[in-house]
Amino acid sequence: MTADRTLAHAIAEWLPTARWSSAQPGRIDRITVPVVAPIADGVRLALIDVTAAARTDRYVVPVDDAGEDAAALPALARWLVATALGGATTPADGHAFVGHCTGTPTATESDTCHVTLLGTDASNTSLLVTLGAGAYVVKILRRCRAGVQPTVEIGAFFQRDARWNGTPALLGWVEHVPPGEATSAVIATVHEHIPGCTTAWDRLLALVAEGALAAEPGARTHGRLLDLVDAIGSVTGAMHRALASRPDLPPFAPERPSAATCRAVRDGLVAHAHGVLDRVRAEASHLPPDVATRLRAVADRGPVLERRILADTSNLDAWAFIRVHGDYHLGQLLVADEGEAWRVMVIDFEGEPGRTLEERRAKVPAAKDVAGMCRSFDYLLRCAELAGGPAHDAAVLRLLEDRFLHAHATIARDTAWWPPHAARLLEAYRIDKAVYELDYEIGHRPTWVTVPLAAVEATCSEG
């Protein structure tokens, strides 16, 4: 057995258990290792191709000498930060890993390096890296896709062109450059670390656990929760305003959609719904019987979803399409408690992991992001209930959504990208997001599938 085949075999042993992998136990047909580069003592950086059900996906997999995942090893973190901030290049049999720095390249050599894994429930791997006196957030983009990476493009835009400080600064990134004229792929990013923050998801979940939703409207905990929701709405409006602020730059200039574009968007939303429902029907048998029964019932309601989507997208031509976050939810916000106020910052502009890079970079209505956050409030309440908290209450959900939407509209109203009567299109994107979540949870977190399933069921019953 060759060294690469040995490495592929070792990776295959643990890959199906990795949160960021779509490979499922017993369903991998083949793993190959087209690129592997020794980057530090005991650490190799591999790009692997995983084939399952006639589909091949490429992943970024740092490994140790035993073929185990080495993402949290200090040697890897030191190399990623040094490569990005130093603008360095590591060759690998005709391939290369190249660093890019948004400012002046700097040396980051240090004898001390500490790594903290920032959560394990994500499609990528995020690390807090302290290297000497510096602290950085390093994200390994596990799915290796060639092309312009939105999180780099938008991060550089905020640094250079929009000067918006509502997101941690992008300091650099590392890309894989294949031989010849092939397009490169970003494999890791390095951002500034903002100390003292938690995610908005964790903060709100903690407030709910403390009884904030059950408290009297005038109680401090209740007010603090709503203040945070207001702050989230405000930062969302500011983000969209910044993304739409440069009509002179083609990748970011707001655009009025043509009739053909409107048709394509409607057709795309409908096709997405039908495609996911087909998968739901095919995968239902792999889930518990009671959930499978509910999934099959939803899968048969495709015509209802189609009618709702077509009705709710009738005013698409009233919107100016802009660049958006693309995967907007409470986990994509950092929150710092500053006493009487909340500081909120937006992170992770790479878009939905299940979409292509072209789809993630497309200009769309800002309603896509707003709908994503509304869906995240629903997730929050349903997850709190599953954890033994208060029962999911539609009135509470409406309260959170209304506060968020009002704060957003305070900044967004009277703009081309947030026209009057935005609520209708917002509903179409709520449906699309819930359908996307259903597909995602079936493939990655089957135990969570009932959360978006309940939302899709409600939509179908309303139809």
C-alpha cells in the first residue's frame, strides 16, 4: 500500500464522524489524496477527494503522523498564521500553498503558541490562536472550492472600500494554488480576535435559561434580551447599508433585477424546494419512524410550497439586489456586554456551505439575510424547549421578530434595497431558508431535523 493510500485509509476511519464532513458511515465509495504537503514537524496538510453516491467533494484535512485530524495542533496554527501574515509560499509537488496579507506582511515567529478550538458544531474549523503577544481567529475552510471566496472578498471590501467596523478585521488568508492555469482555492482565513465575546446564540440561550422570556415586561432580564435583539437588528441594517454603499464597484453595486433575473430567482426557489423534498422522501427511512412519517407528509406538499413561493415573490422587481451575508443566523454574531449596551459584530461571510461559490456571491434581496435571522429566532425557541426550557410560543417568536425587524427597518427604510411592503418577499425567503435547513439537518445533524421540519409543516398547513 502506497503512502497516500495508507493516509486515505487512516482518514476514512474517522472522516464520517467529523461534523464538517458530509460523508456518512458506510456510504463512502473512495478517498484519494491528490495533494499532501509536510508543513511542520509531525503535521501534513492534505487535500482529499471523497466520492460517495457518484459525487466527489474535496476537503482540507491537516493530519498528524498517524493520519488523525491535526487541526488543533499548535504546529499547524503557527504555520497558517505565519503563512497568511507573512505572505509566504509552501511548494508541494507542483502545487503551492500561498499566504496573503491585507496589510504589510509581518513575521510572526514565536516560541509560544496556544490553540483553543472554538466549538465543534460547525461546517468549518475555527481556532483561537495566541502566538506570542498576538491573538487571532483562524478558520480552516474544510470544503475546498476553487474560485473567489466570499469571506475573503467581503472582508477585503470592508477593510479597503466600505470601512465598516461591524466585523472583525480580515488580516490574511491562505490559498491552494494548483499547477498550470487552474483557479486557486482559499483554505484558511486569519481574522483579528475580539476578546470578551460570545455568540448571540449562546448569549440569548443563556438569557432564556435565566427566565428572561418568562419575566415581566419591565424586568431587567426581559429588557436586556429585547435590547440585544434590537442591537442585532441595528447591526444587520448597518451591514446591508455598507454592502450597498459602493455603486461604483461592480461586484458590490446594487442592481435592479431584469424580468429574466426575477424569473430565474423564482424558478430557483421553486426548484430548490422540490429538490429538497425529493431528498427528504429518499432519506426519510433513515430517521426514526415518527419523524419519517412527518417527513413523507411534508414531501408530498411540494405544490403548496410552490404556490406560496410564487405568490410571495410577485414583487421581486421592486427590490435592488445587493451582496448579502448569505448564511445569517445568531451563531454568526459576536456579542460583548458593555454594561448598558450590547456590542454586536458580524462574522463568517462565506455563505451557506451547501451552495456553490457563484450562488454565495450572487446579488439577492436583503430579505434573504433578514429571513435567515428570523428563522434563527425560531431555532432558538425550539432548541430552548428541547433543552427543558419554556414551550415554544408563537407570540414570543413574533415579539422577537418584530423587535428585530423594526430595528433593521430604522436603518433600511427608504432605500432601494429595502422597499415598502417588504414582508411578502420576506416570507418567500423564510420558506427557502427552512427548506435549506431541512436538507442540511438531514445530511449533517439528523437529531435536529424536527426544528426546521416544524416550520415547513406550519408553512404547508397555512397554504
